[in-house]
Amino acid sequence: MKISDAYYTYGISKRKLAKMIPNISEDQPVKKLYVVTLPILEHGLLEIYEYGKLLHKFYDGYREDITVVGLAPDEESAFLLVEEMIQDVYDATGDKLSVKEFFADGGKKKDASHHTPRS
């Protein structure tokens, strides 16, 4: 699994991130973590997974191609993170479908913990 240089976080301390990143890079278990990835099979914009599920045998053939672009402690936070990411992609490119290009070009690493849901 690769982690984008421009990954986003939501609600995870820098100290905790420093411990998680090496484990994710080496496909080691991490508790209570949801990841946002670029699409595994080239369909869609972003995908959300409970990190532990990506360590199952089913993903063995895909794991080296998985690119993590966001990290969150729970599913709700991951959805909020995706909302923030898509808005940033649109603001930066004018096209909400340019997610892969946004992260390929370095995007912008951002802690979205300050995000408040829009009503």
C-alpha cells in the first residue's frame, strides 16, 4: 500500500500518525482506522475502507496498487474527509472528477480536523 504525499487526515493526532504511517506502508494492522483511497479498480472518485479489511487475502493482488489519500478514526469522519477532499479538488482544478490528477500532482496535505459539516 502506498500513502500519497498529499494525504489528508481527520481527527488523528500527529503523534498517532507518526506511529500509523510505517505500519500502513508495511501492510501491518492498525486499530480503529478508516482509509480513503484512490479507486482500486479505476471506477469512481474515492473509496472508503476500514483499514483492516484491506489486509484480507482478497486484496493481496491489489494491495501494492492501493494509494491511500486520507486517514480517519471512524467511518463518519472518513465521509466528512471525502467531502472536504472533493471540494478542494474542485477548488484547485475546477473539475471534481480530477481527483487522481490532483493527488498525482502533489495536491495539498491537509488536516481537515477543523471541518464542520455543512447543513
